[in-house]
Amino acid sequence: MTRYILHGDGDNFFASCLIAKYPSLRGKPLVVGAERGMVTALSIEAKAIGLARGMPIFEVRARFPEAVILSGDYKLFAQVSRRMHSLIEQTTDAIEKYSIDESFADITEAIEKRRSSPEIIGKEIKERTFIQLGIPISFGIAPTKTLAKLVSTSSKPNGFRVAMTDKELSPILSEVPIEKVWGIGRRTAIKLRARGILTALELRDAPVEILAHFASPIIDIQKELRGTIVHPINKEGALQQSMISSLSFPATTDRTFIHKEFIRHIEHVCARLRKHEAVGRTFTIHIKNSAQELRSETCVLPQHANTPGTYIDHFERLFTRLIKKGERVRTTGICISDIIPQSAANTSLFDHRDVRENEIYATLDQLHKRGLEVKTGTGI
DNA sequence: TCTGGGGTCCTAGGACCC
DNA sequence: TCTGGGGTCCTAGGACCC
């Protein structure tokens, strides 16, 4: 049975949030990203004068003195994001928060229950979010997530569009270059183009023989473009599969500094694990050097854990293997995966030190919750 | 000890997304 | 064009077991 899938996507989300909070910014060429030294978001006016994402901030200052340059306010963005999500949730609980400024929702039941239409229900959501949040969000309604994303994008800026039939969808798909289709990146686009597939419409209508040369994700995308759901709505609730912390700095060969950065990453991710009452087991550390090469080392812990001491024990071995003498390092990062709920971990296997460490960190987390700043060292 | 086949975990990296 | 931080999923070789 055909479903009505809604996709909501904030327009220039970071810039729009800041404009909603500081109305005096409205109409100005606003650039967000001062804290990273790089443009991460732009207002419409900033795009109009030729600014683009990824541009270094020093270049913006030099070439566009009229631009207003701000740092991102990630607490504000997260807050607006949560509200956007909960406003859609008033219509259906079959909702997936896909990213900070995007949500998918299945509004089929809402339409049936109220004997209504996708146009009416969708418009309601659109108006509700615009009035409550004061930021433009574009919405698209189509039979699958892949199609809904293309439809919402085609409706920008501040748009709303329903496209359920071939007749409605084909003209939209014919305007979409192949690399703009969700899941098709630069590499795959090159291969598809080599076989004469240039648009979303051409991918939808491509014969099986041609797609046989490609891996299954492409076949899935084609199904979605044809209106068959391959990627269902993922409701909230599941734990993340991995947690990452990484940070860049001016390239250095200072091993002590690099080491300290890693320890901070470990403490950071462990704190997040504990916040989610989760534990992880697969531990990867990575660096990027001045030649932009990315290298990593991985190990699997004997048991799941969420306190720094356990990770630091294994970290020393990985660190020695990873860092070459005299290498100029500009990014360090760690990733903890194989994440499961703490309750599902076999705590009876914890050794005594783990138990002790867990108690200590539980106390620290409690203090932290009460707003007391607690500085931890490098684990126990 | 080698020969063979099959399964699973570990590890490193790639491609893609926002 | 790889700027930057946080994610997902897939692949392929090697280790190790039966």
C-alpha cells in the first residue's frame, strides 16, 4: 500500500536560527562558522553575493567586508531542532529525526484517521512550524524517503509540495542531476554518468542489465525512486552504533600534546556513553597528518566499558603503533563502537578495578548533573 | 605436516550522509 | 577541492577455529 512520507528540511538552518533569535540580522549577508575558521552556513543574502560553504573565514573577511560573521550557537540549534521535531510529532509518532535540521514522518495514518489529504495535513505542519519557530522549513510528501527528499528540495526555498504519482514525480526527477540523489556520491555518479545515466529520472528508468554492474545500494535507490519503500522510517529509541570525538589543530610533532588530546577524546566519549547509560567495546583511534592522510588503529576490549581507565590501558598500545616518529599530526580522534545498553553488558565479568572506577565515575556524573564543574585527570 | 572447505571475528579503509 | 566534526554501512584480507 502506498504510504505518504513527509520530509522536512530547514532552509539555511543555522543562519535561520540565528536570524530568528536576533531579528536585526534579517536581510544581512550572514555567515556562520567563525569558531571553525570555515563557512558552515549562509543566509540567502550571503549566497546572493557569492559566498559559499567551505570558504575560509579569512577569505570572507578579505573579499566580503559587508558580511556579518558569527560563531555557531549549537545549543540554540539543538533546541530549535528538538522543537521542530516535536511539532511534527503532534501529527504522527512515526517520525525519524534524521539530522539536526531534517526529519522524516509517515503521515498515512493521520490522513486516513481524519479523512483528510496530504495537502491539508502537510500544510498544517508547515504552518505550525513556521509560526512556532519562525524559521523556514521546506516540506515534501512522496511515497518513499528518497523521493520525499527530492520533492522537498525541489520546493525550496520555504516550500511545500506533494508529488505522489508518476505524472507529478517525473518532471521533478528529470531536473535532478544524478549526484544529487540521496546515497549517490561523487564516485558512483562518475560510474553512472559513464553509462549514460545523468538524472534521477534516468536512474529510475534504467534497465536492470545496466544496474547489474553496480552494488546493491544502487538497486535499492532505484526501487525507492520507483516508489517501493526500502528504507523505512526509523523511529527514535535505538542507541547510536558509534560515538566519535575528533579535533584538528595546527600540525605538530609534539607527542605529549598529541597524547593529551587523545586522552581528552577518550574522556569525552566515555562521558557521553555514561550519559546514555551505554557501554562500548570496539575502540579505534585515528590521526590525520599534514599530508591529509588518515590512518587508524583498532582493538576490541575484553569487555564493554564506559570509563576512561579501561580504554586508556589499550590506548597506549594503539598509540605506539599509530604514531610514526617525527610525523606532523593535525587531527586526532577516537571512535567507540559496538555500543549496547549498560544493562545488557555482562557486569559480573568486570574486574574489581572496573567496578571501583564505575562507582567513582557515577559519583562524578552526579556532581556534574548538579552543575558542579569537576575536573578529572587522566582516568584512575 | 599438508591438503581442503567453511564459518566467524578482527581490522583497515572506502563511500556516503548531514 | 578536501575545509571540519559527527555519523552509517559495506568490503575485503587475514587470523583462527572446526
